[in-house]
Amino acid sequence: MPRALLLLPTATYRAAGFLAAARQLGVEVVVASEEPPALTSTMGDRAVVVPLDDPDRAAQVIEGLDARTPLDAVIAVDDQGVVVAARAGEQLGFPHNPPAAVVRTRDKAALRDALAAAEVPQPRYAVITDPEALPDVGWPRVVKPTGRSGSQGVIRADDPAAAVAAARRAAEIAGGGPLIVEEYVPGAEVAVEGLLRSDHLDVLAVFDKPDTPEGPYFEETLYVTPSRLPDEVLARVERVTADAAQALGLTEGPIHAELRVHKGRVWVLEVAARSIGGLCARTLRLGAGISLEEVILRHALALPLRDLTRESQASGVMMLPIARSGTLVEVRGQDEARAVPGVVGLEITIPRGRPIRALPEGDRYLGFLFARAATPAAVEHALRGAHRLLDVDIV
């Protein structure tokens, strides 16, 4: 039986999907987290603590675990574990991304520098350490911490006073460190889900974002696939994504990229050495109906991967936005939302009575709403209709 180590941060949404895929494949799973996982009582010695914030020490822990009971793969499910997985893969001889390439995806400044060196199209940018000293990259502009993800700390500014305020706020959210200031690129935004195999990129899906984030904060909501962009534009999106992966030095495993399309041109916003975040992977069925998590496990374990074609039915997800910070009292209308034709699932991921934070300080969504239908337009209609039925009570 193959044996895989899953790097599952305690705050991840992804555990259930990967564990279900492992059961489907008959794979023995060892769960590694930065804290003793909740599954410890049922998993025994198949649950270990790994310092995910210290990749070198984490790789040593994993190497020791492999020496006692050999592993066949180390898989990161979220940003927090990708560098650890690359270091462990390098030491244990598994197919892996070069650790330096993965580190670049975790640092927005290093990512921008690598793309610039390879002349991959991207926004104009500059790195700053003083929130008061803002370079000229044009207007509007976007200020970001270099080490955050999920739109946390990302703020648009349209004039000099707003830019200084945005930089101060982003620096406070990041807790110090450099910031990156970027030209704001207008246009449609898409997300690309792909799998790298020996340097070759297989594009699994391209998602439209019908509610293109425009600021001042960049909360993502709708992801719908297949994309409704023209074929020639999609070909350009796929080519630029492959160029970006190559520029970063990524070679193996899942990638998730965010791009803007405007007047026929394509710009790279982000590239991550992981699959799509949150519970959004539930929107994808590939080949003979297998999940994205199963695809990732099969690739890591060198199991057959014959058909990576996305299903013909359109699908989508709405990441439920948090309108304001406070305490979640209740989400009413859930049964009515689930009854909307085309809706196939609704999951509220923040329990009642818990504090919640809106962007740009927040780093989580209220939950996820899923739909499937014959066309992308029908999926979008179902998601919007169901969302209107939800009454979120925050105090």
C-alpha cells in the first residue's frame, strides 16, 4: 500500500478532500501539522507534529519519519507547507519542485523579480520598506505585503494620500517587512488550475471571475468554469501561465495562477505552487469523474493519470464574502439557498459565535456555495440567486 505524508496546517479547509481521495485510492496517510491534529486520537502514529514555519527542521523530522517507516510521497495542501514539501522531496528523492523555486512563489517581490527577468508580462512594480516613500508605478496602484496570501493586506489606492494610508495599513497587517507596490491592471480576471509534470504544464481548468475584484480591497467571490473567454485569448492565458511557471523554476505538481486580461493582453498577478484554495477544488471533476485531490495524489505517487480533461458540465463556487468585522450570530436562509436549481452544496465554515474579520485584515471566508449546470451562465445565475437568499447576521 502506498504511504503518503500530507502536510495539513491546522487552519486548512483541505483535510477532508485529501483524506477522502486517499481512501478512494487505498493510500495510507500520515498527517503532519504544526500542532497536534484533532485526528490524533483516531490516527495514532499516523499523525505527527512538523514545524511548518521552519522548512529545514521540518524536512529533518520528515526524513527521520521516513527512516522509521518509509514514505512514498510528501504533499503540501496549502501555502504553509509547500516549501517543506519541496525540501523533503529533495532529501528523499521524490519528484519535487526545486525549493528555491517554491520560495519565490511565497515572496511576492521574488516572484515579480523572476518574472521580470524572463520578460513574462506583469504589472509594473517596486519594493519598498518605508510606507511614506512610494515609487511611481502609475495610477491607480495596489499595495501588498510581500508574504501574505488570500488578498490579505491588498489595498488599491487612486491618489497619493490614499497610497500612503494603504501602505501604512498593509504594513500594520503584515507586522512589518517590505511591501510591494504595483500598477493596477484593469480587465477581466481568470484563475488557472494546472499540473506540472516534468516541466510540462497540463491546464486542468480556467475559471472566470465574473465579479472582477477592483478594490479598494480584493475580495474574491465567484469562480466559474469553463471560461467564456475566446479560444485565442484562452490559448494566450495558458501560454503565459506556462511561461510564468518556467520563469519561477517550477517543474512538478499543482499550480494555481491568477491573471488579468485586457484588450487582448495577459498579465500575471500571482502564481502559487499549490492547488486552488479553500473548498474550491470541489468544483472540479476530471477524467472519469475523479477529484482534483485524487489527481494530486496520483501524480505524487506516480500512479496512472490518463485523462485530465475537465467534465463537460459547467461548475462554479462562490466564496461567501464577509461584509464587516464582528461576531457571527447566524446565517439564515441556508435551506432556501440549497433549494435553488443548480446549487449542489453550501458549507458555512465559520461557527456561530466566532469573531470574523473583513478584508483587508481578514484571511478567511464565511463559507462556500457550489453549483453545477449546463452552461457557465446558468451556474453564475444559480450562485447569485442562492447568495441573495442568505441573511448573514454579524454584530
